[in-house]
Amino acid sequence: MIRRRGHGKRADTPDRAPLNSALGTELFVLQAIAGATISEAGTRATIYLSTLSSGLVALGFASGSPVLLATLTFTVLPTIFMLGWFTVVRLVDNSVENITVRRRMKRIREYFASLHPSGPELIGLDDPRTGELGVRYSRTSFLFTMASMIAAVNAVLGGALVALVLAIGVEVPTGVAQLAGGVVGLALLTATLTYERRRIRAASPG
């Protein structure tokens, strides 16, 4: 058996130092990406909710003038509704990115834990009983994401917009307009959550 002088390694044993250094850098980059996705999600949700709040305040001030109220209703609310859709789509993208990043980070941590007998004890791996970092995720966990929160608010906005259009623009009876708005809002929420669930399931391992 040929050995290198002064070393206890085989001559054909690959040097893991460059790989370990590259993986350490990759882990740092992935951590930065994970933090950036969370920050972006919070910023986008804040922008949407702030815009919605400002629009509702403007409608409240315009409530004394039917013409002005109708004008704002048919211009401001559709704009905020479209902003909500854009926000939800990007928030789902953030969730998918975060899932992908965390999965890659887990692989690197598992590799580092395997380098030394004390690795699994020092580098805490996920416990099957408690889940990732003490949180167990299930098939319904997507309902509690930031994207689902914005989707619920935007679905209510869409339903209210339909009801207002029917009541003010078409002069449909109030009860019928409210019923139609509720049905549309429920359909919007169902469609949005279905889209989110499919995206997250496609990105989740297994």
C-alpha cells in the first residue's frame, strides 16, 4: 500500500478540504437566500395590506358622494385586487424558493455530520418525531403561509368588488349582490389555494 510521506492517507484518497470549503460557502449563500426570501415576502405582504388600507380609507371619505364613490370603487379596488394576485403569486414563489433552499441546506448539514462520529450530536439533524426545527409540517400547513393569508384577504376583496359592481353598477338587489359576491370570493380563494398547494407539493420532496 502506497502512502504519502508524513500523512496517514492513501495516495489515491481525494482531498476533501476543497469540497468542504466549497460546501461551507454554499451553505452561507443558501442561508442568505433563505433570509432574503423571508424578507421579500414580508415586504410584499406589507405593501399589499398598506395599499388596501389606504384604498378603503379613500372609499370611506368618498362615501358621501355616490358619483365619487362609484368612481373610486371601479378604479381603486380592481387595481388593488390585481396587486393582490401579483403578491400571492410572488409569495408562493418565495415559499417554493425557501423549501428548495432548506432542502439543499439539509443535505449539506447531513454531509458535515457524517464527517466525524460526534457530528450527528453536534450538528442537530431533524427529528422524525418533532419535524424540522421542532415544527412538523403536514399537507395542510400551506394554509397558514403568508401567501394563504394574502389570498384570503384578496378573495374577500374580489367578492366585495363583485357585490359592489352588481349593487351600484347594475342595480341588482342587495341580497343577490351579496350572495354573488360571496360565491365569487369563495371560488377565488379555492382557486388560489389550489394553485399554491400544487406549487408547494411539486417543490416538496417525496
